[in-house]
Amino acid sequence: MKNGFSVYLFDVDGTLTDSATDITSSVAEVIRRHGLPAQTQENLRTYIGKHLRELFFDITPGMTEERSDALIQEYRSIYLAREHNHTSVYPGIRESLAALGGRKSTATTKGTPTTMSVLEKFDLLRFFDHVQGTDGFPAKPAPDVIHRSLQALGAQPEDVLFVGDSAADMAAGRAAGVTTCAVRWGYGNFEEMARHSPDYWIDHPSELAALRP
């Protein structure tokens, strides 16, 4: 199917997959093990899409970079051990990815290896020309992960539609100079996303095929 964009970038959590239970339960387990201040599931959901370092610094007085990094590594082990058993693909995602023309990549706060494991488990990897996670560089709302995807695909910002569900996604897209699309089915706060003036808002993945620059 012909469309107006030659490249599509996708956030993962809250955009392609409903992974909140696996993510928040893994974070809660780290918090419990280390006696950190307990958090509600609702509050933990607000950090999905952000770097976990933000959460650990926000809830723990005296948190250090070294301790935060250790907690994040522990979280990743717990998260992977859950094998994404409480994660699912949002309705219409597979069909829409199959229908879209152009090349596709991810732009997620997850690391690249974890992102690939998720896409493979849910039979989404076959739709992507490149998989890009946040690997040792600043996370969204910094634009770095978008820049890395564009570099890997040899694409220019004007070629790209970036699809995400959070204010951090919209801010990163704006900073990278790409066209942005906010989805209404994820975890993001609509008012916070609106502050970054997304170019498009959609209610269902099937709407992506009709979007134009």
C-alpha cells in the first residue's frame, strides 16, 4: 500500500505492545527486594517510556548513579525472566504494520536486545528493517534513539513519521525534527502529549496508512 512516509519509527511499550503488567511488576519486585519506598501500580505506569533512572531518583533520597545502574540491571533480569507472559500486542498492530509501505524501525527506551526479543516473541520482528533501542546514550525525551534509527536507515527527518504514546516520545520527535503521531491507546497523559503539538493523533493503528506529510 502506498503511503506518504518512506520511514516509520515506533515506540514499543504502550504503542505496539501492552506491557504494563510485566514492566510495573518487575519494577515493584526490585523496589520490594531493596526496601525502597513502595509505589502504586498506577504511579509506576506513569514512568513507562521514561528511563528507570528517573523513577529510582524520584522515589529514593540519596540515590546514586552507581546504585541506580545496579537496580536497573536487576530489573532487566527480572523483566526478561517473566518472558513477557503478561504482555500482548494491541489490536490492529500486526495488520497495520503489514499494510504500511516504507521502512520501519523502533525508537524505544528498552535496550536493543530486549526490544528484539519482544518483537520476535510476538511475531513482529519480520515487519522491521531495523531495531533500535537505547543503548548507553540519553533516553527520550532526548532525540538520540531517533537519530540512531535514521542513521541506520540512511533517512532524513522529513522522511519519517514517529509513532508513540507519551510526552517523552513527542518531545523526542520534535527535537529530532520528524513528524510525530500520538496514539490514544497507550499509557501517556494526553495533556502532556498535547503540549508538544503532535502532528497527528490516532485512535487505532489502521489510521496510520492514511497519514501524509
